[in-house]
Amino acid sequence: MNNLRLIIIGLLVPSILMIPYSILTFYTDFANKNPDPFQITVSFKNKSYDAVEGKKAFEQYQCMDCHAIVGNGGYFAPDLTNVYKRTAGNDALLANFMLLGVVSKGMPPMKDRGMNEEDSYRVVAFLKYANMLDTNGWPNSGSWDRDGSLDAASPEKLNPRNMWQAVTGILFFNLMIFAVIIAYEREKEAKV
């Protein structure tokens, strides 16, 4: 057996064995953790608005030109992934904040751009949904406010107990390479 063949076997066999492990890890960690956007609703004046309607209003008023959701969008203003939690789930507070804005921090009153109360509650439904997304702890320390200070979200600490799958995968991969090398050496000794 030549060295090229050994290299190919040493890399190919563990890689093939890692595919089912990777699929299993993906499905046990991430499958079905995000809510159904049609089930996340906000009520205003005896009407319910779901997160899908809210996303349409969020896009209509071009909120992502300044803000981001899960890191996607503009970086002029804070990331809004967890803004619903930061306002303690107060729908009216968040809707009025959008309508009135905070001009001193660069947030224009959205009512001046055509947003009405109904649209603001639609956007709140979307922000409620964004808050419920499984973002794997991101953003961990919140987003930066325009004055340079951190907002109220505290950072999560890395817990080694939550890394068992990564450590197991690395050990499994290394054991497979080691097993191939031992098998090669035994075969080599048997021929001599």
C-alpha cells in the first residue's frame, strides 16, 4: 500500500463516518426550535396581527435600512432581534416608540413617514417573533446604542458542559484516523 492510498483512506473513511454524526447533531440541536410565524400574534383594537403581516410592514417602512434582525440589515441603529424582550413584551410601548421615534438618538418618528397605529402593531408582531427565534444566544451582549453604551442584555458565558457534541466529534474523528493507521501498520507487518 503506497502513501497516497493511505492518505486517501485516512481522510476519506473518517469523513464518511462523520456525515451521519453531523446530520444527527444538526437535527438534535436545531430542528423545530423556531415558532410558526402565523401563530405569533399581537392584538390591537380587537384585531390580531401575525408575524408574517408584521414582516411585510417591517419591509414596507424600510426598517432594515437602519436596523438589523439577527445581524442582517443596516448597522446604523441597534439590532432589533431582542428588542421585544428589552421592552418587557409591552406591545403598546414598542408601537408608540416606533410611531414617536427618538430624534435625539437618530430614530425618526415613523408616523411622519406614513406609519399608522395598525402598522406599528403589525411590526410589533414581527419583532415578537424575532425575539422568539433560536439564535443560539446571539446577540449575546445586546447591540450597541448610539451613545456607545451597551444596552440592557447581559453576555452569556461559555459553558463547557454544552460542548459535549463538538468534543465527541473531534475524539471520534481522531480515533478513526488512529484506527486506519494501526490497520495499515499491522498489514505492513504481516507482509514482512
